[in-house]
Amino acid sequence: MSFKDVFKTDLIDVDIKVNNEIELFNYASKKLLEKRLVKPGYAAALAKREKEFPTGLMTKNFNIAIPHADPENINLPFIYILRLTKPITVQQMADKEKIKVKDVFILGIKDGQKQVNVLAALMNLFVNDVFAKDFLAAITSKEIYSSVIRHLEDD
């Protein structure tokens, strides 16, 4: 599975106005359902998994959330990137402490081993200073797409 297969410009949204995780999950689920990438009940599945295994990540460059639901909720693999207009509070993955995030990568990977590989590649991206500067400077969906693809290909 190539990252180009799961990263698409029509799955990158900027200036998303939500007030909390539940609104975020409902927004994302609606779009993903319209594209037939997920099954009904996806928003609830995201919320349930996030409550059990939080995915907030604080890096030296920026905070990010990487929510995902169990594979049975996914029809086709995807990575959906959202940039929020204002930060929301999420729990950090290691210690469940609350952190604020504006950038979210929702993973829809059906194969557990591939999910581990995707997560590892994303973690490498998030700690890369050059990527962080490039990604945070990106404003449009197309610029975000270019930044992610360019830096993934560099790794």
C-alpha cells in the first residue's frame, strides 16, 4: 500500500469549525460516509476507540491527533487530514493528559500490520523539523497534500 493510495487532496479539509472531539468525529464521519469509505456508526466507533486509547500527540513542533476506529468500520483505506480553525482538547496517547490540537490525521487502515507501518511513518514525519515547518506553513488542501507526500517520499 502506497501513501499516495490513501492520501488524496479531497480528503484534506482546512478551516474546520468544531468545538470538541465529538463534533469533529461527526463532521469527519459524515464526509467519509458520503465517500463510502466507512460504515454507518463510524463516529461512535471513533469516539469509543479514542476514549479507550487516546491518540493525542505532543511533539516539539506541534500537537496532533491521530484518531482511528477498529478495521471493521472501514470500507476502503484512507488518511483524512483536517486543520481546525481553533484548537480542541484531546487526550494524549501516553498519559491521557489533556492537550490542544488544531491538526488531525484520521486513519482508516483495514490491515493491522499496515496500520502500524503507517503510524510509524507518520510519527517520523511529525518529529521532522523541516516537515513541521513546511506542513504548518501550508494553508490550502493542495499545499498540505504536497507537503505530506514530499516528506513521506524523502523518508
